[in-house]
Amino acid sequence: LQIDVDHWISKYNETRPHSGKYCYGKTPMQTFREAKHLVAEKTIPVAQSSNSATNLTYAV
């Protein structure tokens, strides 16, 4: 079953055209790869604080 699901996901993301308005017939994976730099440019850095008692890191 997992092999079938993996095959379907691969085909869904890498061969069929994306139906989004501004995707212009590219596959979802092509759209993702080409837009990845936009996410990096728009991401706001998150300051982190750690709690030494529990050794957990929190986004502030």
C-alpha cells in the first residue's frame, strides 16, 4: 500500500500540471522549487529563548 501511495504522490506532484491561476501549467514540484527563494526572502527571523530547567527552546 505504501508503495502505491508514494507512486501516486510522486505522479501528483511531479507530472500533472498545477491547476493554480499563476502556475502556468507547471507541476506542483516545479512551482514549489521556483518559489522557494520567495519564502526565504519573506520569512521573518524568529528569536529563540531556551528554558534551562526543561531544556526546551521556544519561539518568542
